[in-house]
Amino acid sequence: MPLILISGFPSSGKTYRSEQLKEYFAQKIAASEDARISKIKIHHLNDQNLGLDRDVYGAARSEKDARATLSSAIKRDLTATSIVIADSMNYIKGFRYQMFCEAKAQRTPSCVVHVGTPADKCRELNKKALADGTGGYQTDLFENLVFRYEEPNGMTRWDSPLFTVPYEDETPPLEELWETLVGGKVKAVKPNSATILAPVTEQNYLYELDKTTSDIVSQISSWQKDHPGESGGEITVPGVENVIELPANPLGLPQLQRLRRQFISMNRTHNLSKDRIKDLFVDYLNDTFQAA
Ligand SMILES: Nc1ncnc2c1ncn2[C@@H]1O[C@H](COP(=O)(O)OP(=O)(O)OP(=O)(O)O)[C@@H](O)[C@H]1O
């Protein structure tokens, strides 16, 4: 059952919106006579109920651990009979991508609800929460988090469908969300070879993942060498339907290697077939270039 990734600035109202979603979904579940729906459980995950302090965002190391805690909780709770509301800033697009892959591997729909409260309003809510002791981040940390925030982009697969909720709106589009995720308006992600285990050993798989992505990176590098000063361009990878659409500025090798490492770490547990690795890596590169 679906994964709802909440995303928004600090103190933007993510918990406020999550509670509205939870309440509406709980009513729908209680009122349903469909056995498939009435057994759904809702899991609301946020820093508070995962035992994470706001200070974790003050250092890269503790923030990484906090993300790992959230990610394990999502993996644990995302089952065929549950709805998971991941009420956290979820501001790193790489993390949203990983959770999208997780939902896909579980053959369940996912979406992003962007709590679109503007930074100024969040600043005001944050100050108020600090003053009345109900929450809030220290000013430096708050500003830093706003600065680092990577806004969801509904054009990328991992941020879609994207529902943006303006501060003034009474509620998120509750019925639309329900219909989209549970009511069958959009079917669960079709299983494809990304979710079907290929008959290779793990060692082979990691080798293939490394080799296949490395070959593609080399292909991009040599294309750029052969086309100096050219802006954009398309590269066809043998056996892959989609072409690589290069961005306007040439890509440096360190940047390409970084993307390759990210892709490997996101997909090392999937066990995809060789052809599927090529397809997915090309899609991943295109999505990243487009979202940049
Ligand atoms: N759209 C809104 N209308 C009215 N009040 C709101 C709205 N959005 C947020 N608030 C209020 O602002 C305060 C902060 O909201 P909330 O705690 O939900 O933010 P948050 O994004 O979950 O914060 P954190 O980043 O600490 O997790 C709360 O008192 C909440 O009731």
C-alpha cells in the first residue's frame, strides 16, 4: 500500500498536514466495506515518534544516521496492507529517489506531498514554536536547512505525482490523494524487471552494476572529448531505447563518477538484469540532468 513522502521547509506544517491526511484516510478506511481497504493500517513516521532530536540536522554524520533510521522504518512499515506517511523534511532528492525505488520494489504507489509554506512564513512559525516551547529550530540551523532544501520537481519520476499544498489551503487535496493512491485511479507501479529477480549471483550482480555503469560513463566522456565545446548532445547506448540527453554544460569526470556511485548505492540490493541496469542508469542520468 502507498508511501506518502511529505516534504517541506522546517516548521512548514508537515506534521499539521500529515495529521489531516491521517484523519481523513482513517475515516475512509473505517467507512469502507471493501475487505482490502478495511484492513489497512496507517503508519505516521516523524522525527518525534522515531526518537530523533532536531539537533541531528546540525551535523552531517548525525543527519545521515537519522535518515537511515527513517529509511529503515519506511522499509519495515511499507507492506501490502499499510499506508506510510513519512513526515520529515525529505529535502534531499537522492533520498526521495531511494524511497521511490523502495516503493517500486514493493510494487506499491508513492507520491510526494510538498508542504508549500513560503520560507518567510516558516520563519515566523519557527520563531513562534521556539518562543512557546512547542518546537522550532535554532535560527542558524533553520536558515541552513532552508538553504539546503532541494525542492521537489514533479517532472522527475521520483517526485511524481506531486501534490503541492499552499499554506492558505484548508487541507491538502484529500479525496484526490485517496483516489490516486488507494482508490485505484492510479494502479500500483507495474512490476518490471527492476522488481523481478534476475538469475545472477550477488557477486556477479555487483560486478555487472559496476562494469555497466562504468562503460556508460566512459562512453559519455569519450563523446565529450570528440565533441569539444559542443553544448548538449545525444548519446545512444547500445541496447537502450532512450538516448542520453546531455545537459548544456559539459560534465566533468568527477561529477559523472559521483552520479555513478550514487546510482550504485541506490541499486546495489536490487539484483537487476544487465539490460535493466543500462536502462535505469540512462533514465537516472537523464532525470538528474533535467532536474539540475
Ligand atoms: N496551514 C496552516 N494553518 C494553520 N496553522 C499551521 C499551518 N501550517 C502549520 N501550522 C502551525 O504551525 C506550527 C508548526 O507546524 P508543524 O509542527 O506541523 O511543522 P513541521 O513542518 O512538522 O515542523 P518540523 O520541521 O519541526 O517537523 C504548528 O503550530 C501548526 O499548527
